[in-house]
Amino acid sequence: MTQGCKTGRLVAVVGASGVGKDTLIRAAMQHDPALHWARRAITRPASGSEPFEPLSEAEFDARLAADAFALQWHAHGLRYGVSHAELAPLHHGQMVIFNGSRAALAEAWAQYPALHVIEITAPDALRTERLAARGRESTAQIAARITRRVAALPDGLPLHQVCNDGSQETGLRRFQAALQAVRA
């Protein structure tokens, strides 16, 4: 069953690894408590770098079978899901942000026609530095992430772009401007 976004705005924040998606979302949440950051379920062990619910493959399969996810996708050898409950604030007029994937955008847009995308970018050298600082991947894995090709965004999808190549404050101002454009 298709669930439309009645009053709120759904925003998928996408971008290559290391562009600073979670950092910008976290900072925006501190400045605007009306935003809701939809927590994802991921088939990955817990880490301190982002808020998500770690699930085993079996747990993910069980939730998928129970239709617990409003959105779900595969990326980088992992499975991701956003529950219906995490998107419920849309029906109360809230803006809901999720750290998404290009792989999920066409389906998300079909289910939520008011979807907007904020694409975060950053130079490869800065992304490499950020990924190394996270300490989750080897040098070879980081290099593979940097050279990975990304899929094109669906044509016609409302898109806002943010270059996160400076200080966190500069990135946050640019991100907040994109969120304001979504609200307009």
C-alpha cells in the first residue's frame, strides 16, 4: 500500500562516503528541534558515528516479512531499512530527514511524492581524510569508496546540492539553506 506524505516533508540526504552527511544532519538537529532524523536499521554492528539500529540478517528478514519497513534498500554489501514509525512524524507536519541511498530514491519518491533530496558533496582528498579519521576501514577499502561510481539521480526529483568542503559551520549554513529551500 502506498503511503503518501500528507503534511510534512521527507528529505533524503545522499552523498558519497565521507562527505559529512551525518555530521551535517546532527548539527542541523541541534539548531532545529522540529526536524526528525529517521533512524535506520542496518545489517552492521553498532558504531558510535551515527544513530542506527544494528540488525542481524535474520532480524532484518523478519522485519521485512512483517512489513515493518516503509523504505528498504541494499548498498555496500549491507541492508538498510527505515521503519514506518520513523516516518510517522510526516503526518504531523514535521520535516523528516533520513540518510539515504541513491538506490532507494526511485522507490521512496513513488511512495512519498513530496520527497526532496539534498545531495552532499566534498572533494575526494577531504573525503579520504574523513574516512580515515573514522577508523572503520582499511586504506584499500577507503580507496575503493573514493573511486566508486555513483548512480544518477532520478530525473525530475527535487534536488538541492550542498558542497561540504569547508568548516563544519560553513557546511551547516549551506545545509540549513537547503533545508529552508525544501520548506519553501
